[in-house]
Amino acid sequence: MLNSRIIAKHSLLLAFTASIVASSSAFAATENADLVAERIKEIYAEQDVNIEFKTITTSGNDIVLGDTTLQVDTIAENPFNAGDIELKSVSSSDDGIFTIGQVIVPDLKFENAEDKSIVEVNGLRMENVTLPAKDAKNVLDKMLFYEKISLDQMNISIDGITRSSLNELATTINTTDRQQKIDFTMDIGNLYISTEGDAPEDNPLAAINMTELNISLQSNGVWEPEKGNVNIQNMKFNAQDLGQLNIISEVSGYNLEFVEALQKAQQNMSEAGVDMEASAMTILGLSEQLNINSMEIRFDDNSLTEKLIAHFAKEQGTDAAGFTQQLKLMAPLLAMQLQNPDFANQVKEASDKFFDNPKSLTLSVKPEQPVSVAAIAATAALDPTKILLLLNIGLSAND
């Protein structure tokens, strides 16, 4: 459990370091270096972060924010040094929009003597950043965009042993016609997690008799700002020697008005003395505008089911075949508690197919018309069994 907390903490550190790239870029082309530095400090101060630069130098269209240090109380008590952040090929337009060809963060290393952990971040950079003008009015025009952000590797070691690593992270955004649509992708070459040396009760992989996990991610989608449609076309998590999980979804109502209202609500909630009950009502009101159009969650098995059945069969003192038969009997009985005979029949048919020959399971959400998040939350609170009908949820196997 300690290792999980350490990994989570340092993952937040990586996310924050990546934010240096985005936020620092926004001021790169300002002529007065002192004003640039002061403005950066103001922006970070709004996020409860103290940032300092020992030097600010320029060369042609390039700027270097030298010996950058940041103090983030939620991550660490002491400031950490982010090194010299390079802003390459900075240019500006007459309407106040800035572009940066590339933002480069140096290789970073953070050591914590208390938990004997070391975090190393290599190859963090951003390409073709488009920065909003200060007087931008439109919500979309106020956003910072980039074509690509990438990370070669992040490695977390404890006591000299690698416990987690992230390799070949890349996110791209296509804003060529951003008023109409914004295409995006996110890929992770490999996420490695090790539980080697953990006690069995602290090892979440114990049930599948493993101490290492390797996961890759491939995802892509499109957002139509004016229409408010968000389509996640694929979000594939592939766990080596276990299986693949793919999520496809369509959401509506996420338009520019919704984004602006959400931003204002978040700002209000961060202010001291805010009425949290009133803020909660605001968020609830916003959830009425966000709709679920459809969703599909599909799992393609690659021995995970076999490993789990073997583990739990052993715990119950039976063999895999006997435990499989128990599962086939239990699944429809549990489904009957949802008081939906049609769905219970789907569960029986799917469980019979899947446990006899584990290939795939598909959970589908296909409401007759878009259903608001608020309606889903209200139904879940009043009568959870009605969720199946509201969202027209289905289950199938080995499609």
C-alpha cells in the first residue's frame, strides 16, 4: 500500500511538471523579461503555487527560464528545481496570439530520503503551442492549444528497484478547424507496475499470480465545440498476457457555454468562504446539460479469466471446472435482483458462453434518446434497478 501511495504522489508530480510546459509557454514572447517573470508568478499564485526563476535569458526568438523552482504544498513541503526550461522559436501575431515551436523541459530527478524513492523524468516537451491573446473573449479563444506533448520516460524506483515506469507518452490535438471540431489522440507505449516484494495482502496482482503489470494505451476522439458533442472513438487498454479493455462513448451537451459555466463554478468553489451547498447545486444544474448518448465497454480476454478462476477455485477448495459451473449458476441469480427479466436472460446467455469459452464480454448503453447525467444520478439514488431501463443496458459475450 505504501508503494501505491508513493507512485500516486509522484504521478501527481509528473502531471504538475508537465503543467510547467503549458503555463510557462504563454509568456515566452513578451519583450520585458521582468514582466514575463512577474506574470508567471501571478498565474501560479492563483493555483497556490510559488514559482521563481534565477535567470531569464533570450537569444533571438528563444527564451530560457533558468533554474526554475516551484513550491507546491500539496506535493511536497520543500520547493523542487525544474531546471532550465527552454522556449524555442517564439513568435507573435498582431492580434496578440503567440506561438512557440517547441518547449523543452530538461531531464529531472527527484529524490526523497524519507521513503527512499527516486523519480526520473526524461524527454518532456511540447510542440507548436498556440497561446491565447490576453483580451480573448470567446471561451475557445482563451484556451491554450498544442499539436503534441510527449514524454520519453518516467521512472519511479524505491530502494534502488524500479516500481513503476511510463514510456513513450504522446498526446496530439488537431485544431485546424477548431470552431467545428477538435481531434485528439493519446498513446502510451507501456506503463509498467511492479509489486515485487510486497506482502500478498498488499499485492493487488496476487489473485492472478503476478508481480508485474505491463499496459499500453491507444485512444482517439473528437470534440465539436459548437454542437457540444464528444465522441471517444477508442480507448484501448491492453494488459500484456491478460486482455484488452476498450471504451467507446458519445456525449452531448459539452458545448462552449457548458465549459464556461463549469470554469466559473470551479473558480467559485476555490474561493474562501464559499457556500458549498450552493456550489453543489450549481454543479447539479450543469449536469442536467450533459447527456449520455451511447457507450460500449468491451473486454477481450487473453488468459485473465482463466487466472482468476484458478485462483478463486483454489481458495474454495475446488477445481476450475467446478468453480466455472458455480459462476454460471450465480450470475443470472444475482442479475435477477435487478428486477429486469430481459437483462437477467442476457446475463445468463452471456455467462454461459463466456465461462465455457472466454473470448469477450460487451456491455452496451443505448438509450432511445440522450439521458442527462442528472437524470442518471437521480434514478440511481431513488431506484437503482431502473438504471437498466433508463439507459437500455445490454450484455453479450463472444461477439
